[in-house]
Amino acid sequence: ANIPPSSGINQTILDCLVVWGTISEARTEVDGPRTGVFYPDWQYQSGTCLEDGNEPLYMKKNDVWLFSSLEGCCSRFYSGWNFNKCMNVRGSGLWFVDHMNEKCVTDCKDENGGTCGGLANPLSDRLYSDPKSCCESELAYR
């Protein structure tokens, strides 16, 4: 990061931001077909509802299994503690600290590349709108 010392950002924050060499937004989308029909994924047990057009025949024949929104499907089939995971399958795109690597990462699956650091734990990870806020709040002790 080519930020002059007079910018008011301390070295710890610069170190955190330099990990990625950028403060831009991460790529959080997963490519694939979108059908507008969500169904519970019990075949692969992903803990969420899918929208890929591959719902089992018994679900296609009885629309009690099918929903027009992810939220509706998650509410019906993955309530309680499982609801957050169901809704957050791709990640929020917000930033959280990866304490093991001492850097801030984006809440999205690692395989998406870029700044993705895996899915945040909705119960314990604080989420931030940008990496600077994450670094300042979570890694200021360094």
C-alpha cells in the first residue's frame, strides 16, 4: 500500500491492509444457474436451500418443499441455530478478523479467491463493512 506516513494510519493498520495489497471489495458470488425456486438440500447435507433446478422429483411433485426465496426455505427447514448458516451459505461479503493469520478477510468461501477467508461464524465473529475498520478494531493490539 502506497499510503504516506502523514495519512494518519498507524503501522499496525497498514500491516493489516498490506496483507492483501488492496482495500477493495472481495468477489463473493458463486457462478451457477438461478431458477427462483429454493428447496432444502438434504441430499448433500450442505445446511442450506439450493436454487439450482436439481430438486428431487418428490419435491417437484409437491410444492410444500419449494419456496420462492432463500429466507422462506431456510425459515421452514433450517430454523433456530441453523438459520444463520442456511442464509449465509455464500457469505455476507463483509470483513472479519482471521486471528490465526492475523489479518482481516472477507466473509465468503475460500475457493472464491481474492480476499475471501472462509465463512464467518455468525455467533462469534464481528463483521465490518471495510478492511480498515476490521483492522483497527480487531488487530490494534499488534
